[in-house]
Amino acid sequence: MPGGPFVSYDHDHLTNESTPSKIKEALLKLLIEKDIRHITSKEIAELANVSRGALYFYYEDKFDIFEEIVQEQKEGLQKAIFDSLNGFDQINLEEMKLKVLPSLSYVATQIPFFLNMMDRNKMPYINFHAFFFEVFNREIMLTPMKENVSDTLKDMYVHYRALYTYAIILFWFKEGMEPSPEKISQRYWDLVSQKRYYWMFGVPILPDEREDRIDRRVIRTRQALQEAMVQLIIEKKDYSAVTISDITRRSDVRRATFYDHYSSKADLLKAITHEFCADIITILTIEESSGNVTIKQAEAMLVRLFAYLSEHTSIVHFISGNYGIPDPIPEILNRLSDFYLKQKIDIHAGKKMYAYYVSGLLVGLILYRLHEGKVYTSQFLAQEFIQFLDLKKYKINLL
């Protein structure tokens, strides 16, 4: 698309259909090492072996290039899923006929984009919950095959599908991408065909002895800094606009004291994420085996979880907003999965996949509660979610 500063251009580049592709590929390569704010148009053009004039003929600026990359990835994933499910009228998780998860198969062909962008501490940040949610909410709908399925369950499923996809891809990356997409898919289908509502709960794990010995004054100082940062992000609606000076003034803590506890603003944000995960784990911790949890007990714990979300503003409240924070979901999944990995449970598909899957399931529920699900009572939503976990068959709707 025309735009950008006036620069003379080479007409040969404008007739070459591969020019936009070369420009996008060059930007992706540069993003592996750099924050987009530190990448220049000159660098992109040189790496793509095109003139700056050719670059500005197609794009207004580097952000325009990146937006097109993201949109193409969404459309590519949608098409891959559509093509793989075309010809099926339903999916039975207990009798799976597909050889590979369509989303995983597509990601395997687009490693540079997904590997670099899904767990990222440099700008630009992509909200991958929103990314996958849009993919699964537009082109291909899987509707639970059960009479009188509520709209709540249907909406909940889109969040669930977005987050389990996110979690499984991160799990695959963490495994070094050594198991093939086909093998990961077979393990995944084996896992979800056996899913149980009590998988979300676990017995206490041994606390870190160093945490137990922390002075109460240190705890109060850290809480003050964390609360100050959350308040400032809400007020400024822009993570990058919040400075360490802002945080120390709001918390009434000296700047030197800030650095006694955190090395940077990013380090403080990570601590806020860990604190949120610790709170969630406390709510879902039980004293006996998770297999002994009754449906009533499970519903009561979910009600407590929803009450916590209503009473505390934390990192998850920023996930779907335009606050410009690095996507916290990978760190949340890593933290929650550590809790589930330490549970004594026999999972045929493997405990690591189980841990990531359940963590994704839980984050999907939390995000649904904070958005579409906030109009429902906690009790109703808890009951609906427990029912949802029993669903094993889905009707395919190709839109």
C-alpha cells in the first residue's frame, strides 16, 4: 500500500511479485534479535535486497509490514484448519481419525513466526489468545454434540480451544520440536479423550524454603511495588509509559530499594505474574487426592476462583486489553504447569503434556470469566464448566 516518505524507487522492484514477501521475511529475521522500535526501514530494505522506494511503495512503515504478517498468519491457519476438516461432519475425541492437529501442522511450516513471537520479551507483542480466538471463532466452529447445549458452553469452548492450542504449541516448542506434529497430536488426542474435571486440582507441593524465610517487611515492600505498578498500568493504559520513578513515587519506596528487590520493570511484571499464579494454585489446592474431589467440591472451588478474579485486579485483567504489556500467558502456563507436574497422577499421554493442557484449560476458563462469562453468576458458570469437561464429541461447522 502506498505511503511513507518520498524516496525514489526502482521500477523493477514494483513489477516483482516477490518483493513484499522478501520484505516480510527480512523483518521477521530482524525481529529474532531486535525490538521493532530499534529496526530501521533501511535495515529491512538492505536485508530484503530491495530499495527503500520499493519498501515504501508497498508499506507505510515497519508496523504496517508487521500487521500484514500477522493477518496472513491468521488467514493461513484458518485455511489449514478448514482444509483439514473439510469432509468431516463430526469429531469424536475417543475415535480420532485425523492424523495431526491442523493447527500444529500449520505451525510446523511457520516456525520462524510462531517460535519468535509466542514467548517474547521484545516489541512487538502479539496477544495470541486473541489471535487464536479470532481464528477459531470465525472460520471453523466445533459445536458440542449434546442436546440442549447452552450458548455459555459454546462460547466457553472457543476460549478453551484457543488456549489449549496455545498451550500445546508452547509445550511442543519447550520439547525442542523433536516429537513430530503427528506424534504430539496422537498424544494430545489420547489425553483429551480421558480428561476429567478433577484434573484442575492438586495436593500441596513443598514450598520454597527461601520464600518461607522472607522478612515481613520485604513482603510488604514487594506488595507495595506490585500494587503500584498494576494501578499505574490501569491509569496510563500503556505499560511502556510506566516508569520505575512512577512506581517508586506511587509506592512511596526509594528507587534504590526498588533495585534491592527487582532488576527492572520487566522483572517486577514477572513477579506480579508469579504472585497471581501462586494465588490461583492456593485456591485449587486440596489436602487429598484429586480423584476424590466430588463435583460439589469442584464447583465450590471454582466459585472461590471467580470471587478472587472479581476482587483482585492482576496480570490477567490486562491480557485482552490494549495495555502494551508482553504477553504473560507463556509465563502463566509455565508456572501453573510446574504445579501440575508435581502431582502424583498417572497420565498415559505424558505428564508434561497433561500439565500444559490443564494449565491452558484453566487460563481459558479465567479469560472467559473476565469477558463473556462476567454476566453469569459464579455458581452457574462453575456448573457449566464441569459439564463442559465431559464433552467428547463435536459437530463441525465450516463457515
